[in-house]
Amino acid sequence: MAKAPTSFLLLVCFSFGVFSLELETTLPPSSFLSTHAHPPHHHHHHRHNHHSNVHAKPPTHYSHTTTHAPPKPLIYPFRIPEPIVPPMYAAFGGQVFKKSCKHAGENNLIGATRLPGAVVKVECSISSTTAYHTGTTDGSGVLYIESQCIRPEPVKLGKCKALLVSAPNGLRPSNYKGGIEGATFRPKMRIKGGQFFLFTTGPLAFEPKCPE
């Protein structure tokens, strides 16, 4: 009865020795060492880190800041200012003639000639005041007066008139076209970039001095 356990132990030891011998012959020492020196999970972690370093995507917060649209500016309602229009004043023009001796005293200008140096007054009744300007005709008998205080509105309403004052050689005014009673003005056009509105009157005339 005592020999059976001994034989069994010898058989087990012999089998373990054969198994160990097979392991040593089938597995090279380097494979055995690498398997135990570097556990699979550690080696796998190393490969994973290498892969993440090469193909890693930018951080989420960095991508968010670069693609985030800037805030829209606040738009407040506003009114477009009206253009500033400079004030416009009145200017007065006309022509003055000297009648011919053949038609002196008549209500026409047949044979009349232009009269330089004739003095004409422009008189305007505005509210309770009276504004007036005087001007002298040029070498062509043309009258031109600019006013810095009379606006076009009173002239359009007929509150301004032209009156003959005097002429060279003591010529007497004629009432042709209202030269004595007061000649009315007609609107003509804007001049000087819209700074003035020109009104014209006449033509006006003085009586000639004729030999007796």
C-alpha cells in the first residue's frame, strides 16, 4: 500500500518536468522575458498615447473660440438731419433809357437810348417798416442792386417798387412803366449759387432835354 503513493508522486514530478522542458524548448527566452517584463496593458497604453499624439484633434474650447461669431453691434434708430439751407435774399435789376426828342412825353421808347448814371431807388414796405436801397446804372444803362436784408417773399407779394430818382444833365423822370408812381418787380431766377433771387423791373425812362 505504501508504494502506490510514491509511484504517483514520481509520475507527477516527471510530468511537470517534461512540461517545463517543453516550455523551455518551445518559447525562446526573449519572448518569455518580454511577456513578463512588459505587461500587455502597459504596452497597449504606450501605443495608444503615441497614436493620440499624432492624430489628436484640437481641444474643444480652442475650436469654440475660433469659430464663435463676434457680437452684433447695437443699432439705435436715428433721424437723418435735414440739410441746412442758407438764407436767400433779393436782388433787383432793370434797364433805364432816355427818350428821344421826337417822342418826348409819349408813352413809348421809340428811338430811346440807354442811360448810364441814372439813380434808382428800390423801396419795400415790410410790416411796419420801410426798407430801401439805391443803385446807379452802369455804362449800358443796366441797374443791379443786391439786398442783404430783404427776403424774396415781400417782393413776390408786391411790397417792393422801383422809383426813378435822378439822371445826369438834370433829366426829368418819366412815368413810363411806373417810373414815378413805382414800378413793380417780376421774379426772374436764382443767381450766385442760390444766394440771391433776382427780380427785374422796367424798362424805365427819363425825359430828354430837347432844343426849343
